[in-house]
Amino acid sequence: MNSTRPIYRALLVCISLVSLSGCILVPFFQAFKESGVTADDRMALLEPQAKKFFDSVMMGDKTRALTFVLPESRSELSKRIKGRSDEERVVESKFEEVAWAEDARQATITVKVRYYKVPYYIVETRLEEQHWEFVLSDGWKLREMTVING
């Protein structure tokens, strides 16, 4: 009977390690995916990041919106975002189309923006083209945005 105890202990330890290994590794896999190392990971990270930018603009939080902009583009886009927020209120922003660069480190998004000009409250629609760039240390950042129509 004593000769089987080490075998049972070894078996119990192995089962414990196998069952725990999945739980231990999940945060590492998640962090790896969120770092955007692969093209698929970068593609999956764009929409939530751009949505946070859209929400910041919609809520009138210019300071937070600028955290999603590349440092070299901040001064130009800051003027545009601040100027618009004084004149209009965004009701909704929605992805219409995404065009990816071959390595998925850059993306061009066509965004449908519904807004109204203060104080008229008549909702209008425009299309914007936004150029986003993936920065390994910061994730997706907005480089440029232009109005296509509207």
C-alpha cells in the first residue's frame, strides 16, 4: 500500500498542474493579443480603440479624444476637434468601411457621422475618412481625418 502513495501523489500533482496551467496562462495570452503582435490582433484592436475616440468626441471630452491622436498630428487635429465641438454636437459615429494596409499597421476608416449644429438641432450626416496607425507601445492612433462629403 505504501508503494502506491508516491504514484498517487505524482498523479495528483500532474492533474493539478494541468488544470491550473490554463488558468495561469490566460492573462499572458490576453496580454500578447492586446499587444498587437500579429496582423489579426491589430485588426481586432482597431474598432474598440476608434470607438473610444468616437465616444470621447460625442461626449465633448476633447482632452480624452486627443489621447487617441498621434503626437505629431495633435496640434492640427486639436484645432479641428475643438472648433467642431463649439459649433456642433455629434449624435452618432459608425464604421462604414475599413481599408487595411498589407501588414495591418495602418487603416483607413470611412465613418458615418450624424451631428447637429448648435442651436439648430437638425440632424445631418457626413462621411469622414480617418487614417489610423498602429504604434506598438500605444496601440491605434489617429493620424488624419478629412470630411469626404457633408
